[in-house]
Amino acid sequence: MSEIETQKLMNFLIDMDRIGTRSYIDSLAAKTSYSKVIETIIAKTLEEVGKKWEEGILSLSQVYMSGRICEELVDEILPPGNNQRKNQPKMAITVFEDSHMLGKRIVYATIRSAGFYITDYGKTDIKSLTAHLHKDTPEILFISVLMLPSALHLKAFICELRKDFPSTKVIVGGAPFLYDEGLWKEIGADAMGHTATDAIMILEQVMKEK
Amino acid sequence: MKDKVMTSMERVLATLSFKEPDRVPLFLLLTMHGAKELGLSIKEYYSKPEYVIEGQARLQKKYQTDCLYAFLYASVETEAWGGEVIFSDDGPPNAGAPVIHSPDDIMGLNTPRVYESPSLEKVIKIIKGLKEISKGNIPIIGVVMSPFSLPVMQMGFEAYFDLILNRIDLFWKLMGINQAFCVDWANAQVEAGVNAMCYFDPLSSTTIIPRDLYLKTGHIIAKNTLSRIKSPTAIHFASGRILKIIDDVAVTGTSAVGVSIKESLAELKKASYGKMSIIGNLNGIEMRRWTEEKAENEVRKAIIDAAPGGGFILSDNHGEIPFQVPDNILYAISSAVQKWGKYPINKYENSLTST
């Protein structure tokens, strides 16, 4: 899939043109397949959108709507339970100690848009997150954080997680990590995402290592 | 003029008039650090106006900061709307669940009355106490959430985006309600003794929305609201980017803008000089693990980039310094301003290579 196709899709998304987006994806899929379009062009386009947000060219609202539009389309094309979703790592996502769900929502939509299934734990604290993990241990846990104190609270949680759930990878993201590049290492996370599509690259890396 | 030591008020007024005062003004926007000074928990500290008044007085004296800050926490406003506030031991109090549960709630929303809201009344008492301390020599800065940004706490980010994009009728209805509150609340603070209002508007930054949407929403609201606030204002975007909208912000009527570490201070100064002063842009999140040397270097760099000609107040880039930033770093920042911030700024002496 070419850069021109990525750029065209991006233009539909940042204009929030759902109909144009669907029509364009249909036209691309007609030449190859929907799963190919999802894996390559949609993922690549959202990656570009994320990069442009980091560079200050696009805004968070555009990232959010791009993710939402793609997520809805992928759910139409590839409903949950579809056998193309097999062999995926078990994943979960949460917002830690905050009610602002936007960052998590964007990552969730981006991961779903790439054809993956992910469980949403919603808002958690140390106690409720630990309870989730005991019930349903994911291979990859994405944690969205808004406030610096919450990021620092994660350190103790991650330390305990390593003992009880050693194979769970912890990927963090959110404002405190964007303003302090060393923070994710300080708290013991496995990686951090600058943008939502970093989540895709990280989980694909985990799948390769399996 | 530059040999005389100015009061903080004189210093700040000079720089806002694009004149060079005796030294670069410093706004160390400290809030929860007052609790540390008094040996109280954050929740206890915010429970009584006299604690905050004493805390601000001690902090101002300790760090030679050029303002008294009447801001407690952002959700003091959502408290007035009936929202919950969640206190913690080591961070700013946070807003609880949204007070607007669905867009249709907006039709029945009533504007809180400032003088009937205990949380707001507390701030008014604090401002009156700070006025006694200031005696007109130290600017008192109040904070009000912009009508455009307040809904992030009232209804959650995602629901609010959906409202802006899909229910424009209800969006403008909410803006009318919020604007009435914002103006009342800001003017109540001015009447109590605030010298300048910080209009907190992160949603208008291009980090969050594109310029064309800003021009149709936050920009119109800012122009309309700021004209009704009876004091000079500064718009703060809470670390958000603004270079792409800086000329638009300049015509809102604001005197100053809070600027982000994510943009070049030199470029921001060049783009705004003569129109708005800039306030910023030290990285408060990273500050927690700075060394004293790093703190001094960051201050020197900011001064070189933005201080010449006035129109600059050194501050952090978010509008509040995290609780985790230790005292020695705050001292280092303050000392660096005293050492390197005297006008005229000597760029060669100030250069980071000439240590």
C-alpha cells in the first residue's frame, strides 16, 4: 500500500468523513482484501496521524475521531469473534486513578482498528486492577495515566505485578510520560507509547517474541 | 530605574508594558507546597482559608516569587456545580464523576451562585486574606476555568467532543450557562482583591483542537468572556501548543499567555511581543528530578530566549508546580532568577557556554 493511499485515507479521517472513509476502504479492499487493508493501510494511516499529533501538526480531537471512525469501520468489517482475530495476545487496557478516559479511548480504538481484540477494565486503582489481573491475566496491559502522582503510584503496583504475573508486559502512556521521557523506566514499565499507534508496534513485537 | 529594587507589582507591571524592570519576574505557581510548609495533609490544608493564606505568604517570602496565587485546584468549580472532589496525599485534588451525565441534562442545568457555594466562598476569603498580605505590592493571581474548557470536568472529554461535533445546539446552550458562571466567578474574585485573572483554557490549544474549530468555538467564547472580566487577564493553555493560533489569541483582549515547553520560547516571544506577554515555560513534570545545576541552566536558557525587552514572566508551563518538586530545586530556580535575571540581560554572560 502506497504513501498516496495513506495520505488519501488520512484526509478523509481528519475531515471526519465517515462515508468517504468507508467508500475509500471498500475501493482498496476490492483490489486486495479487507484484512490486508486493515493490517497495512489503516494501521499505517493511524500511525501517521499519531506522529503528526506528536509533531504538533494535528490535534487530539482529530486523533480521537480518526480512531473512532476506523474502529467502527473495522467492527463492521471484522466483527468480534471473527476467526481472523485468532492467535492474538490477550490484552487489557485501563485508566489508572482518573476519570478522564480520552487517552485510553484513543488507544483502544486504534488497537481495535488494527483488528485486535482488547478488554477494557475502565477506571481502576491498585486494588481493582490487581483484582482484574487475578481474574483474567492479560499478556499485555496498557495503562493510561493523566497525573504525575498516579504515574508514581504505579511503581509499587508494577513491582508487585512482576512477582505475581511475571509474563504480563506493562505498557504505559499519558501526559506525565510525554513530559518526562525517563518516567516509564523509573516506575518499572516495559515500554511507553508516545502515540496510540505505538501500542500496535509494541504488541506486534510481543507477538513476534511468542 | 533599574538600580532601584522594585516591588513585585512594579516589576510585573513593567514587564507587561514591554519595559524591562529591575529583574525578570518569577511566578512560581505553588499550591500544595503550602501544605508542606504548614505540616498538613493536602486535604487539611485546603479545608481552611487561613491555612492557604499562611501557606502562600510563607512560599512567597521563601522563594521570592512575584505573585500570590489564589488557585486551590481546578475542581473547586465543579464542586460548586455539585461535583465530587477526590483528595489524595500527594497530588492535586481531582474531579470525580461528571456532573452532566447526558447531553440532555444541559437543558435543566442551573448556574451555581458564587456566594452560595462554600467552595467558592472559601476562595473569596483566601483572596481577601492575601490582599492584606500584599498591601498592593504583590500581584494576586486568581484562576477561572474558561466556559469552553470547563465541560471537560463537567461531562468528560469524550462526551464533550461528541457534543461539540454532533450537538452544536446544546454546545452553545452550555457555553451560555458556563459563560455566565465564569464571568460572575471571575468578577467576584476581582472584587475580593485579585489583580489579574488567569483564564484557564487548555481545550483551545492546538494540542487538543485544530485552529479552524478553535476559531468557531473557544476563540469566540474567549473574546466574549474576557471583555466582561473586570481585570487584566492571562490565558493559560496548561502545556498546550499555541503558535498556530497566537495571532488569534492576541485579539481576544488578553494581556498575557501561559506557554508550553513543547514550543520554542524564543519563537513564542517573537510572535507575541508587543501584543501579549508570555509566561512560562519550565517543565514542571521533569523538574521533580532536576539537579540544582539543571534548574539553573533551564532558567538561564529561558531568560536568554525570552527576557530581553520585557514582556516575559518566568514560570512553569502548566500553571501549577507538582507537589513532588523538592524545595532545593525551587530555591535553585529562584536563585538563578536573582543571579541571571537582572536587566539589562547580558546574553554573553548568560550564555550557557560561559560557566
